[in-house]
Amino acid sequence: MAQHLDLEEQEQIEQLKHFWNTWGNLITAVLVLAFGALAAWNGYQYWQNRQATQAAALFDALDVAASAGDVQKMEQAFADLRASYASTVQAAQAGLLLAKAQVDKGQLDAAKGTLAWVANDAGEEAYQALAHLRLSGVLMEQKALDEALKQVSGNFPAQLAALVADRKGDILMLMDKRKEAASAYADAYKAFDAESPYRRLVEIKLQALGAAPEANAASAPSPATKEERS
């Protein structure tokens, strides 16, 4: 009986040897790749968390400087964010915050440069779109209307569509392109929520152009309705 078990064990050992000789190298390679990928993923996660933590610290410093009205310190913090953590959300947010402070101080050229970086190089598309919109406002202040119009002529997220159309209308009005401005305002009117106060402002702009929104005309009571009410 013992001899029978020994023969059975030897057979199993031989089968294992044959299996390993056939598949051993492939299994080893797969395991190495799997553990390597896991190590790389963990390393990336650690690096990403470290980047976010350091970027958040710089953004906090910029925010404190903003509260103190210290634009110079804001610019220093933003420069560090842009140099080392350009792809982070904090870098884009910092650029928008700095640009606002620069505009408030009348530093339009500086604000233009800050917004241009966010619009072209920030890691988040939503912030890029918002920077294009704000940059168009700075360019309007500088009477660079053609450049301002370019900033609002691309593709934008749906949540910014109404604001972009309204800004486009404002720029076209300054360019004395009233027909095109009315069309842009009409797009803005349709895109704004019915309860939005901005919609009423757009409506006033359309009325000034003699292009009252169709919604108003449709909702106005007909002569017959007035007679019935009287």
C-alpha cells in the first residue's frame, strides 16, 4: 500500500514538473507584470495624492493673500503652482482667483496673461472654458473686440452656453453688428432658465434692439382674451 502511494505521489510530482516546464515561464511573466502594475498604480496614487496635498497648501497661501489684498504674494503662489502643479485643479482655481484680483486692481494686462494660461494650459476643461469667458471680458475692457469675440467662439460646456451667448451679444453690439448681436441674445434668452434674473436682462437687450423674445409675444394675451376678461 505504501509503495502504491509512493508511485502515486511520484506521478503527481512528474505531472507538476511537466506542467511547470510547459507553463512556468509564462506564469512567472504574468505574475511579474501583475505585481509590477500594482506597484506602479500604488506609486501613481501616492504621487497624485502628494501633488494634490502640496498644491492645496499653495492654494491656501494664495487664498490668504487674496483676503489680505496682496496681489504680489498671490502671483508668487500662482507661479509656484503653475511651475510644479500645472495639471491640478488648484492651479486653475488659483489662476481665476488671481485674475479677478488683478482686474480689481486695474492690472488688465496681468489679468489677461493669467487667464490666457488657464484657458490654454490648465488641466481641467471646465476651468479652461470659464477662463476663456472671463478673458473675453478683459479684452472688451481693452477694446480688443476681435480678440474678445474669438474667446467666446469655440465650444463650451452646456452650463456656460447662456453666459457665452450673452457675452457674444455684448461684444457684437460694441462692434455695431446689431443683427448678429440680436441673434446671440436670442440664443442666450433660450438657454437661460426661465427663473434666472439674467434672462430678464437679456430680454431688455433684445427689446432695445426691437427683437422682443418670441416667448413674450406668445404669452401676451390676445385682443379676444382681453375682451373676455373685461
